[in-house]
Amino acid sequence: MAVRRGDAGPGARRGADLLAEARTALGEPWPALPASLFARFARDGDRAAYQAPWDARRARLGRALLALGAARDARESAAFADEVMDGVWALCEETSWVWPAHGFRVLDARQGLLPDPEVPTLDLGAATTAVLLALADVIAGDALDARDPLPRRRLRGEVWTRVLGPYLERSEWGWYDGSTAKLNNWNPWIHSDLLLATALTVEDGAARAALVGKIVAGLDHYLAAQPADGGCDEGPHYWWRAGGSLFECLELLTSLLGTGEAVFTEDLIRDTARYPLLMWVGDGWSVSFADGPARLREATPAVLYRYGRRTGQPEVSAHARALRGTADPVLPENTTPYDLRRVLGALFDPEWRAAPEAAFPLPRQGWLPGTQVLVAREAEGTTRGLLLAAKSGHNDESHNHNDVVSFLVAVDARPLIVDVGVGTYRRETFGRERYGIWSMTSAYHNVPEVNGHGQPPGRDFAARSVRGEAGPGRAALTLDLAGAYPAKAGLRAWERTAALVRCTEARVEIHDTWRLDADPDRLVLRLLLGGEVTVTGPGRALVRPPEGRGLALAWDDAAFTSGTETVVRDDPAFTRVWGESLWRLVLTARAPRAAGTHLLTACPAN
């Protein structure tokens, strides 16, 4: 099925940009994927060198498919049809569709440097390639057949051999049932692509039924592992491939199976849709626990808009429309063209394209008892003032950092007490060396250091006695964090309360009360800061962002000395969010005792 020229097309400016990019590529060589680039992951941990041209190939094919539907005349249509044929052939010629970091053989360099085409791995890369080729089949299949039926036949064969067949016939996929890996965004993301690839390329009824049945069972595994509050322990960045992909699965399943809308009335499904609203700070910033960046990079608001519509939650759709702003509804500047599924979802949703501008709902607060995350802002409906986000949990969450009882504070939608997020992904990020990376350690989160000990990784290192409070005048998270530390730290109990107090002069309070076995050698409180910090007097400091209001900090100077540090990082994953520097305020107990209390306050400062 070809996309007709009369169908609604992309916005004029971005559509013209895409067509220009597609025309420029005509006749150019396709990016090469030599074995030595793939081997770099096993050799030196670099995955980007291979994934950059890998992405470029798929982006180019995605643009060609859209351009084919918008071609100006028969000559241009023929040129784009040839471009699609070249792209389909190029992807089918690739030895493997797997990303270097996910190949079974290269995860252990002793087995080899390269993927084995005889034993295909089903990962995110393979699944997204399969669905791109499936969409090429339905959009350009007739044009391909007019040239030669072989590319289309080969396309379907490769999708089955590399993706659908292995999924159906093999059972070692830990992301499927949690048997060897955490159930995270991989499960709904891959299943959403498998469903669409099945619907578009599998004609045998028995095979279709078997695939859909296994996919439904796999999604049941995922749903059973999710907290009942609809939260995502991977953070709002990954939600778009966790909760967002789950919605796409349900949307397609109701269409394929002819079922009703009852699934969209389930509390878990509805609450999952609300998660991005709660985690929104404002002005492009989101709450950024774990590996998620503080500024979203890959949000696709058209998906959230449909999610809100299907679940009857207009505030969810309003948030999605606000995220879009004045950008093109189909092809915003940060669109990844090879994610053709989401581009087409926006393209063929007239209500989304015509939706008038909307304001962010900005809920006053929310407490997620299963995810153990609290987010509260000074006033509903405005980014003006304070926002507090605090987490509990344990140190074996998806994309985990050792950060039990860490917290964030923003002023006027600018995070100033922060979580830095994660650097550029490399082999070490997901290997044994993960917790040797500075940004994963508790030393670079807003948590105590006790007797020289930070928090170790592991499910057993968790908070205790967790309770949340979300009232009109005060929102707070209280817990005992002693269980998040090793026994040799000597902690019997450490109760921390992180509270947003709404009053004439609103403030954030971090109240700590601790008991140890004996007087500690050392006790330190650290704050990672997103603005330059200056100690302005005894027990006083000012955090100043590049522009706007700052944050005034106060602590017990009689009990704690203070020092400041500049954290300079050149990794683009950090600099694109925070600039070249972050800062730390380090409070060190003058005469640490086995029992004590401390109050830190944070208030907006002009």
C-alpha cells in the first residue's frame, strides 16, 4: 500500500526540510557498517561509533519512505522508490541488526568481537529494524514489486528469520519474563514492534495467533512487575519506551483483536498515563532520578496525546499538547525519522495535528507509594516557586544509581539541587564497572556519607519505614535510610524527612536524625548543585543559576563545617544538560556523635 499524495502530509516547513534531505541523499553511498566498528564495543567499550551510521541508515530509509508519499511527480516518485529499494536491500544485507552492546557473543569479549548471524539476538535494535522494514513493506511494497518482487520477499523473510521466528521459537529472552534481566522498557518496546511487524508481514493465521498469544503473555509478565501506582523506576526519559510503548501495545491489540476499550479504564493503565505530568518540572526540565537526563531528548507527545484520549484524561492530552509547543506536530526538530511508526501515528491523527495550544496542567503534588517517589510544587498550575522531588526505593532498580533518599529542588522550573543523570553509554555503564563511574555513586547524590561509607548497589540496600504525606500545607517523604548502608557503617537508624512547606515564605526542609553504634570517625552531607555556589556566611550559602532566582541554603554551622567544589565534566551527555560545570556543597560534622539531628533549609533567593 502506498501513501497517497492527497493524504495529510507533514507540516510545511519540516516537511520541506525532510524532502530536501531525502533529495540530497539520492545517489549517495549508504553509510558503511564495517566489522571493525562493531568490534570496538568489545575492544574499548565504544558503542556510538557503530550505532551512528546504523542510525543514519534507518533515518535515511525513513525519510525516503515519507518522501515517496509526497513526491512531486512520477520521475521523483521513481527516484525515491529506488532509494527505498536500496535502503531495504542494505538493511537486509547487514550481518546483524543487533546493537553492539546487546550481542550475546560480544557481551563476553572472550567469545568474540562480532555478532553471530546464525544465532540472531532479539534486542531493541533488531526489533526497531523489523518494524521499519514492515512499514516499508506496507508503504512501498507495490513500488518494490514493480521493480522486482525479490526485495519485498526478502524483507519479509529477514524479519521472520531474525526477529519473529527467534522470538516465537526461543526462550532465553530475559526481558520477556524477567528470568535473567529486570523487566524494564525493553519488554513493552520490543513487544510493540513485534506486534506491528506481525500485523504487517505475517500472513499465516496460525503463526499470527501464536505470536500474538506469546506477546500478550509477555506483556502480562511486564504488567505484573509494575508498581500499582503507575510509576516508572527508570524515570520519565525511559517512560516513553516503557509506559508509552505499553500504550501502543494495548492500542494495537484492541484493534487486532477487536476488543473493547475496557483495558483503558484500568487504574494501572490510567495512572501510567499520568506519570509524565507528575514528573514534569517545567521549561524543558524533568525529575531525573537514575539514568534519565534532566532534559528530555526523545519525547513523542503525539503518543501521550492519544493515551490521554483513550483513557479519558484530558489533562494528559493537554500535557502532551503543551510539550509540543509551537513545533511541527508530525516532525518536530528532535524527531528520529527511522521511528517511522511514531511519525505515522502523528501524521494520521487529525485531532492531534489540529489540537490548539494548551498549558501544562502542573499538578500540585503526587505520592507514588509503589515507586516510592514524591513530587510536590509550591502551587498548582504554575512553575513559579519551589519544587521538591524525593525518592526512596532500593539500589537495584532499573538503570540504578546508589541514591536511596536522594532529592531534587528546583526554583521557578530550574533544578538547583540536582541529580546529574548518566554519561554517554559505554560498555562500563552496564558491566561490572558500573559503580566505579562517579555519577552512579552515592558520593555524587544528595545522601549522607557515614564513617567513610556510601551506599552499595544491591536489592538488599533499601529504605525502611517509608511513608509519604501530601497535604495542602506540607508534602513530605519520611524514611529510615540505615538499611541502604553496609553494616560496617555502624548505622542503627537514620530518619530523613524531605518536606516542602507551603507558607508565606515557602521552603524545603531536609531533617535528619541518626543513631550509630558509636561515635563515627566521619559524617558528611553532600549536595550536588546545578548553579554556582557561594558560602555567604556561617551556615549560609547561595546557589545561583545562569539566570533567574537562586536558592538560599541554611544549615547548622555549629555542627558542620562547609566546603565547595567544582565538578568539571566534558562528556556531552552532561554538558548538553548542565554546561561545563556542576558544584558540590560538602558539610562535614565538626565533632561527629553517635546520635544527632540536623536541619537543612532551602528557600528561593532573588
